[in-house]
Amino acid sequence: MTAVQLPPVAPEVTATLVEDLSPRLRKRLDAAVTKLGARPTHRDGDTVTIAVDDETELRLHATGGVVATADAIACGCLLAPACVHRAAAACAAPMADPVAETVDGPTPEASEPDSEPTPTSDSAPAPAPSLLPLPLPLPEVATPAQRAAADALWSAGAAVLEAGVDGAGAVTQAALLRAAHTARLRQLPRAAGAALSVVTLLRAARAGDPSYRTAELVTAVAELLGTAHRVGAASGAELAAVRGRARRPYSPDGALRLYGLFTEPVVTDSGHGGVRTWVAGTDGRLCTVGDVAPGGVGRALGVADRAVRLGDSALTHRELGRAGLAVSGATVSLDGRLGAGKGVKAVTARGAAWTEPPLAALWATRPSEQAVRALRSTSRYADPDGGGSDLLFLDVELLGAVRESGGTCLLARCEGGISVRLTVADDDPALAHRDNLMLLAAAPGTRLRIIGRLVPALHPRLALLACSHPTGEGTIDLGLDHLRRADLPDPAAPVHLASPQPGESDAYSPLYLLERRVEQAVPAGRAALGMLGDVTAETRRISRAGLHTAAGLLTALCASAARRDRDLFGRLLPADTDGFALYWLTAARYTAAVAESLCAASWEDPRPAG
């Protein structure tokens, strides 16, 4: 047999199969998942067969491409259906995208009529208006069922912090999947999605996936705990934000006149590649047209010269980045992606230079205001319907290259005398980012109009994406187009090493002492944090920087991790996982908020007022 990809399994199916196992088999589940993942498989139509051993086969029936019921996983061993193999197969398979369904009735949006019903001749007459005072409308609050679902999500998330990545095996993940399924049925899609993200990242971490990042798991766990914690206390508009949306559909947007800005290559750690072309409307709203699929950097370079998937336009992505579109029947998602449905019509239109309206207005906003707007978009824990983009539009003067601990970046100065460090958006040698940045470093004094992506840091920092051509003619997509030395004002000039002014050196904050403990708790678990011992030296360093709240949080977090009470007979009681989770969540949200505040402050005009 040859190895094939297992079909996706519905999260509730995995949860059910794990819950049905005996305690003895649950202990063997992680080993069974690993063993089953190494066995040969083959596909026959909608059925994938796994050779459990030389005599036993396990079949997954994926009608419609998804294993939707527990009965669709059948094992031929003697212990079936109570064997460990069925649950192991479900845990080894990828998760299916949940189907939208509820048991609490229609969503609030669906339950509100757009207008009052029109009476018919057969309808009863409307009652006379009451002369009694109308009751004061109270804001909507979570139902008891939603609170119970949120409590289950909290407990499942706290269990991840207790166990750490190594201890959060299939049983812990099944508890998350069950809680996510219940939350989805109770109209809490945001929290359910966070729980599924945690499971996905736990599986990636345990499998040694090279695309896994601990920071992403930290963010996902904090989003899960934070959202679950807010359900019980939220009301009105806040509750709607906490609930979230089951889907982020494309909404009709009528006729749009769009102007191309630039095209950037997109290469992910998961092996996907493509491009994203940015366009702006007449009101300055940013939208994107993307084409990303499995294929890596090679696909990214090739797709740039393919026609965009939007209406009848024959423009390639590169061309659209410098041209325009007239779109009718447009649909746009909450994050600005343009839909390419059958009803969308698009024809090529005249573009606009970056110095012409409406694009020129993007550079008219102060850098500090742009940074605050971008931070709202990139915030780890922003409400998902916030919208916005993380791009900044600046006029800069190049100062030269600056050596950093992680390599070399380009130093520039923008409006207000703010020094900005410009870095490569992607260091893949097949892309043009690095070569272009080093050529620009050889042209100090050059004035450019640039577009960059905010990199949250303690100093102004952007990933450079596009710039005006040094000759003033046209623009450069810095990941796709290659500058030539002849394009520079002084083609013979070597790379210029700039000397940062006082205050422009690498910024430092002892906040990282708390940040690293927050991050350490997720892969290592509560017990590892509890073995740190005395953290007085760290808290003193934090306090000397004026971050007294951070110092107190570090002390409380480590004390909570180490605390184990005993009963009257001296036996250890179970750890207070809820208490530790609350301290950890507070520290995670605090460090994120302070880091964002410090980043925003770094973009303020350094010159004294007046």
C-alpha cells in the first residue's frame, strides 16, 4: 500500500470516539496515534483504508469528503468497536471544517426582522397602543447554556496550561473538541474557533511541524481563555463581539472603482505560495485580490504573471498593481478580500500614480496615526470584525544600512524626524526583497515614497513591500521586481552604514522577563513554571523600569504555579488550574497591551513641542 492523506474528521466525531474509550485505552491512545500514523494506507473512492497490522484493516468512509459520524470509522480487530484504533485514526486525521448548526434557535441577526410585517385582510386587527409606560429595554446577556459552554471551554483551555504541549495529548485535545462542538451549537463560534486553533497548533507542535510557532499557540490559548472568560459578563454589543460569526461571508458592495497599489509575494511555512495585490477605492479603503495555493516560492513567482481571478479582466497581478479596475456586483469580505463570484464583473480601467488622487491621500496621514490604526489591525486579541490593514504609507529619506543582532536593515527618516528601520518582508533568496534592500542602502539621501507592513517593536519598524522608483518613474514591487545599480542616483556607491542617533539604538524593555514566562508556560506546563524558585531579581529589574504591575504579575504567576495545598492528612491536593489560568491570562493580555502601547509611543514625533 502507498501512504495517502487521511480524510478530514468532524471534531465532534473525534471527541465522541475518545470519550467512549475506557480509562485503560485512553492511556494508550497517544502511542496508538503515533503507531497508526506510520502504517500504510490506500484510497478507494470515498474510503481510506489503514493497515493496522498484517491481518487487520481500519476503514474511514468519507461521504462527501468528510468523516461525519462515528460509525463511518470501522475497525476489523477483535475488540471493535470498543478498540483504540478508531479513536486513534480520528485523532491522526485532519479536522474537518465544522458545519454551521445551532440548537438554541436562529442567530440574533436572523431573528430580527428587517421591517414590521404587513397585515393582510385575514389578519387580526392590531391592538390599540398601550398608555402604560414602555419597559426599559435591557441589553442582551448570555444564556445559561452559553455560560455552561464557556465554562467547558475555560476548563479545557486551563487543562492545556496545566499539561503543556507534551502532556496535551489526544485526550486533552478531545476535551477541547467536545467543548468547541458544544460552543458552536450554543452560538459561540468565536470561542469554538479558538479551541479548534489550539488543537491544530498542539498537533503541529507534537508532530514537529516546521511551521509551528510557540507564539501562535500562546495567542490561541489566550484568545480561547479570554473569550470564554468574557461570555458570562458581556452584554449587548460586547456579547455580539464575543460570540463572533460562524462565517465571514463576502458582502455585496455594489460598483467599485479601484486603483492598483502594489503586488506582494506570499510564501508560507506550510508550503503555500502565491501573490496578493493591493488596491484602493476612491475613498481610500484598501482591498486585496489574492491567489495562494500549495506550491511554495516557485508558485509565488509564477502566479504574479497570471491573470487575476476577478470578472473579465485580463490583467495580471503585476499589471493590476499599477492599473485600475471598474467592478460591478462587487463582494468584499470583512478583511477586505474581493470576491470572484459569478455575479462579479470587472473591466480594466486607468490607474493612478501614488502622487495622484485618490492614492496620494494615503500618504497624507501622520505616521503616528497610521501606526495606531495598524496596531488595531495586528493586535493579538482584537475583535475579529475590526477590519483595517497593517500597512503604512510613508515619505522617507534613506540614511543607509544599520547592523543589528539579527542582520542588517535599512535606516530611513520620515515625517516628524522619526527614524524607521526597514527590513525585508521575506528572506527567501528566490525573492527580490534582500537584494533590493541592499541596493537601496547604497543610496543615502534618496527620497522615496514607500509602503511597508508594521512590525510591532519598541522602535519604529516596517517590512518594506514597495517603493517609488529611485528615478521617479513608476513603482517597484520589492519582492518581485529587481532594482539595478544603474537605477540609483550614484550607481558606484557602496553600501552606506548609517550611524544611529541617540535614542535610535535597539530599544530595550524588561517587559520581556514577564513575556518569556508567559510563553514558557504553554509548551512546558504549569509545573515547570512552578520550579523556577525565587524571581525577586527579575521583579526588581522590571520595577526599576516603572513596570510595577508587570512585576506584581510575575510574582503572582510564579507563586500560583508553585502553590500546592495539602489536606488534613498531609496529602497534596489537586493544583488550582483555574487560578493559574486566570493569572496566566491576565499576564498574557497585559504584556500584549503594554507592548502595543510602547510600539505606538515609538512612532510619536521625537521633536519637542513648539
